[in-house]
Amino acid sequence: MVHWDIFCHVIDNYGDIGVCWRLSRQLAAEYGIAVRLWVDDLASLQRICPYVDASLEAQHCQGVEVRHWVEPFPDLMPAKVVIEAFGCELPQRYVAAMTSSSARVQQQARNNATTTTGEGGRRVWVNLEYLSAEQWVEGCHGLISPHPCLPLAKYFFFPGFTAATGGLLRENDLLAQRDAVQHDSAEIWCRFDLSCPVPGEATVSLFCYDSAPVDNLLDAWASSGAPVRCLLPESKALAQVANWAGQSSLTPGDSVQRGCLTLQILPFLPQEDYDRLLWVCDCNFVRGEDSFVRAQWAARPLVWQIYLQQDDAHHLKLEAFLSRYCQGLAADAAAALCAFHQSWNSGGRPDWGNFWQHHAVLQAHAAAWAGQLAQFADLASNLVSFCQHHGVSKNSSS
Ligand code: TRH
């Protein structure tokens, strides 16, 4: 069985561990890979996967070996594939072990060019990058970067929206599961302890940063003239929402009614349940990277709040996505979608009426977009092929 080590440093929020956790589970479940996930913040992992015990240094969960990444890092044999997620720096001791094992392998190869090394040959070190729809990603995906002073090199692996990138995370059965739930969603509403939507009601999930103009959006929904039900999993935006509702706090199970708006507070959901929430809502407000991708697989209209970056680099990222996403979308619907994103991402007054009048067109487009993305190979399978191409086969021993 081939072993992979995945390293995740949680910067803030849940996106870094959200991506690493999905990837780890998929590699274990679909490829039989022995994944060891090193994460420095187990509490964040526990939020998205309640089966994880944040007090344990080592545990197995959903087919993945979860290890608390603390210093000093233990002495151990590095895996055949080493994934450094989002440029997190690998532990020095681990890099030193990679260096000495690579030197031994080279020495053995020199001694006996025809024999496979006792350590099983090559190792691939990959830096898994953040997702962007920008054009330059295609040119950088797969590039190698030699270490400045050690005899090691790592590859840059970029997720993306085209066949020339690393693709997007998508489990084998994801779309079939989504279709089944969307065909009959009553059980899911019941699971969330919520009533099924009534005809004419727009159900919307809301996951955003506290910088979003939430008050303006809630005002727009309250006065929209048609029923809107907003489902809000517990998040930082809750304080702002409570303030808007004139309450000192809101907790899961609470509900607020203002004009046309019914606001229902949900607990922070396990990752699989959050997916299901996206599948059953008519429109999903998402953020960052992982919820943004999952909302695309939900094949429902979405509104993305991008993670703020230094030097306003996020503006280009947002534009790049919108210009890809809007291809093939009717001009008036595309204009409404872009205007809505601009105001949502810049603290403006999102015009819900102007946006949602196109909901039928936006719905058809969201389904077509998901279908188009599903034509490309998914990120895990691309990563496995990439490692095979660079010398780590499915059967390499660790
Ligand atoms: O939490 P985020 O803002 O993460 C961000 C981004 O990834 C950003 O690119 C990165 O630089 C920054 O973190 C450090 O948003 P994101 O990416 O959508 O991740 C949220 C995760 O939380 C995702 O895996 C879905 C999950 N989630 C649940 O499991 N349950 C829930 O109830 C909700 C609302 C989210």
C-alpha cells in the first residue's frame, strides 16, 4: 500500500483543513492510499468532522490517520508522496529525513543500477496551491521548483477550472448523491429539523465573512415582496445578524421573522451535511475556496464572497471566475450576477430583486456549468496520475 503524508497548517477559518480533509478522505476511500494527515489545529478539523477527538495526538477517522502536527516533530520515515498544502512549511526534521533518504536512494542506485532501492525508489513532494480561475494557472500547474540548497525539489499543483490544471475536488459518487437528494429532498429538510420549502419561497444558505454587507442583504430580503428563507449555519456573521435583528445573540434553533424574510439559525454542520444543505437550497452564499467549489457542484445559483488578499489580488481572482462562469449565460442575467457579486464583495447594497428575477436562467446555467466541470478529471485523480507519472506507482512500498 502506498503512503502519503499531507501537511495542513490552519491559517484561519476552515478552508485549508476543509480541502485537506476532503482530499485525504477521497484518497483513502477511492484509491486505497494510506493517508497520514498532519494538522496543527485539531479543533478546526473537529468542527467540520465531529468524529475527530481534538485531544488525541493520533487517531484514525473515516479511513484517514489523523496526526496532531506539533514541534518537535517525531523522527519517522517520510512517505512516498508528500503534500504540502497551500505553501505551509514542512517540519525541518521531516525535510532532513527526506534529504537523507533521498541521498541513500541515490547511493543505492549508483551501487546497483538495476536493483530497485530498498526504500522503494522515488518520492514526490507536491505543493498544493489555492484555487484560482486566472489564466496564468495553466502555465504554472506542474512546474518543478528545486530546493535552494538541498538535493530536493517540489512540484506546484494548481487546482482549476480547465483540463490544463489540477481540477477540482469531486468524489466519485458526489453527483449521483446530489441528484438523488435533489430528486427527493424531504428527508434532508427533516434531518435539519426544518420544514420543507413552500411554493414560491426562495431558500437561501448564507456563509460569509463578517466584512460582508449582511445588514443590507437582510434588509433587501425583508422588503423583497416574495418569501425568502435564509438558513444560516453558525459563523462569525451571526453577531452582525443578531444585531440586525435587535437581539443580543442568536443561537442554533433560533428563528427571526422580518417582512418577507424568515431567518433560521443552524448549528455549524459536519462537512457532508453542509454539502446536503447546498444541494437543497435554491441559492447558496459561499466564501473562500471549499464551500465555493461545493456550491458549484450543487448546481444551484451561487454568490461567492472571496477571501480578501493583500494588494487587492482578490479582485482579479473574482473577475477571472465571473468571466469564466458567465460564458454562455444570457447578457442580462450575467450583468445582474456580476453586479450582485461586486456589491456583495465591496460592502455595497446587493440588489436582490434585480439578481433573483433571473433565477430560472441562473438555475439552468448553474446546472450546465456543473455538467461542464464534471467533464474534467477531478483533483484527486489528477494528483494520483501526476505522482504515478513522476515515479510513485500505486504499489510503491513506503
Ligand atoms: O473558511 P473559509 O473562509 O476558508 C478560507 C479559504 O479557504 C481561503 O482561501 C483561505 O485562504 C482561508 O480559509 C485561510 O471558507 P471555505 O474555503 O469555504 O471553507 C469552509 C469549510 O467549512 C468548507 O470545507 C465547508 C465547511 N463547512 C462545514 O463543514 N460546515 C458548515 O456548517 C459550514 C458553514 C462550512
